[in-house]
Amino acid sequence: NIQFSIVRVGNLKGGGPGDSGNDFGLSKAYYNAIFDLVEAQVTMSHDRFTLGVECSQGDPLQPPNNFVALQTRSSFDPCPTDTNRINAGAACVAAMLAEKPIEFSVGSAKGEAPPSMEEWFEMLSDL
């Protein structure tokens, strides 16, 4: 039998360095490659103010309808159906390092720094 973990993420946002001097996220060149002004603003703001995480066991969330999805597209407010790219990657690493297979969903929350790996392990152990 092959054991594996399942990490579910929402609509991906962000992924850049946020404020200069951070050691997480992609380089500043990532921001320069976004040509849509609204998307660029949301991406940069998401990387500064929405780096927190909300984890839930399994897949408890229903995908948002198209109207709600359009509303959250231009917002960097925390939403359980949105996930920062930095946190999506960290969630996958935490799942690989977990002692046993786990299935969880990752949403966004307010925060100016992503969780440390120790905080990930604590969140996953609480599920």
C-alpha cells in the first residue's frame, strides 16, 4: 500500500517577496511580470497582509459560486477559498514531513509573515 497526503488549496494568490528583505516567496521579478494592474496590486497586498493560514481537516468547503469568486478576485482580504502561493508550498512540505498521511485544506488568514515549519506541525497535529 502506498500512503500519501492530500493538501487542498484554494484560488492561488500572492507568491512574491512582500516587503523587501523577506526571505520567503519569489523574487521581485515575479511582481514585474504581472501586467494586469488589479492583479498586481492584489498580489503585492496579499504578500504583505494575508500570509496567515486557516487549516481544516479534509475538504469541508464548497467552491464559491462565480459571483463570489469575482468579488474575491480583486480583494486581498482573507478568504477560506483563497491560498497564498507561499503557504501552499509550505503546506506541501509540512505534509511530506508529517509522521503519517494527512488530508487537509489550506485557506488564508490575516498575517504579515507565513507560519514557521514548527507552527505548521502544530496546526496539523491539531487537526
